[in-house]
Amino acid sequence: MAFNDTQDVMSAKAEARMAQALATSQVEQDDYQDAAPGAELTRGDINRMAWRSLLLQASFNYERMQAGGWLYTLIPGLRKIHKNPQDLSNSMKMHMEFINVHPFDVTFLSGLVLAMERSKEKISTIRAIKVALMGPLGGIGDAMFWLTLLPICAGIGASLALQGSLFGPIVFLLLFNVVHFGLRFGLAHYGYRAGTSAMALLKTHTRNISHAASIVGMTVIGALVASYVHFSTPLVMHAGKATIALQKDVLDKLMPNLLPLCFTLLVFYLMKRGFSPVKLIGLTVVIGIVGKFTGAL
């Protein structure tokens, strides 16, 4: 979900996801036979669910997306909650329906769902909550992890590596995973404790959270372009007896790092036109080789 999606667009996407879920549904009834609240899940149970969520995409497929990994995440909790075999069967069938959520903040949704399962909510209600939160969690996860956390941690690690330090990749992995696992386990417990009360707050502020994280991420990426994209030319222009270095006397006077910016914008434009990363890497190599042999770079 893009942070600038309109309400109508978000509603249309939610309806499409609900249709996909119902298309793969095999649930036989909407109410659980045993309506008594299930057993309370312990802190250890929630931590186990969070660890199992690491395999969310282990059985990814194009019919039900992450359904197999999603059910694998919930099975220990569901077995503790549902002692009636038919109730457990119906719950598992519902959780094998289509689901596609961000793999890093999925534990918020799984914790919330287990809280609803323990309260023995209607299966249709639990399904509706799953479908309603797929989009918001996807938008927040993309903005927080891919556009913000990853560039920041990679920038710090790359900076150390460029200085010759062997700790560059280690620092990158440590920084990223400290935040990643902190959020994965923290959201699991928060989702279970908060239950459905957290859903309204999340849906209300999804756009603001995603927008803010995206702005931070784009700012970091802009700084990385200026720091790590090196593109210059040794060309010299002669005007009578005067000699003018194109890079130092012209381009840098107009704007420092103008050529790296132009090259970055070219790559961005080509990506928008459908060029794959492999093609863009190849193009960069070709430009570098041609530029070196012709003396333009």
C-alpha cells in the first residue's frame, strides 16, 4: 500500500483481498462450537509464535501467498486455545486462506489474531481483521524497513567498509537485526495484549506513519547518493590560452556532485521504464568502460 493511496483505492484493494481469501476458503461454519474463552497464552507462547514467523514465506505460492507460513506461525497457539477438534479444524482452514502481509511486522497481526481466537470471535470477523490490516501493515513495513532502516544501516556499514574496516558488514547486520528482532518480538506481545483495540489506532495513523518514514528514507538515500555515487570527468576545454577544467571550473561551480545526481536520476528514470537491476548494473559497467577508454570519465 502506497502512503498516498486514497480511501477509495484502499477500499478497492481490501475488497480484492477479501475476494481472494474467500476464493480459497474451506470453512464449514462461522461460529466455534466451544464458545468458552480459550487458555491464556504465556509470554513463552508469544515468543515461540514470533520465532516461527521467520518462516512466514517458506511456502510462498501464487494462490494463497504466505498462507502456509502464516498457519505454521499460529499452530502452537491455536492448539492451546481450541480443544475442540472441529473448532481447531475450522480455524486452521480459515488461516490457510489467501494472506499477503509484510514479513517483518506480521507479528502484530498474528498476536492480534491469537487474542481474537482466544476470545472465540466469529471466523468471519477474524478474517475481516486479517484482510483489513494486510494493506496498512504492508505500507508501514515497506516505509520503515526498506526505505528507512535498511538505507541507514547499509550506509553506516558501507562507510566503515570503504575505510577498510572488516566490521562494516558486521555492524550493518547487527544494527539492522537489533531493530528488526526488537520490533518483531515487541509487536507480537503488543498485538496480543492490545487485541482489537489497537486496530482503530493503526488504521487511523497508517498514512501518517508511512509518509513520515518514507520522507526519512528518501532523505537518507539522497545523502547516500552524494556520498557514495562517484561520477566525474577529466575533460578540459581550451579557449585561446585559457584552460578550463569541465569538472572543477564549471560543473562543481554550478552544483557539487551534479554528475552523480544526473546519473542517479537516469537510473531512476530507467527503472520507471521497466529496466531490471541486472540491466542497470550492466549499463553502469558499460558506461564506465567506454568513458575510461574515450577519456570522458
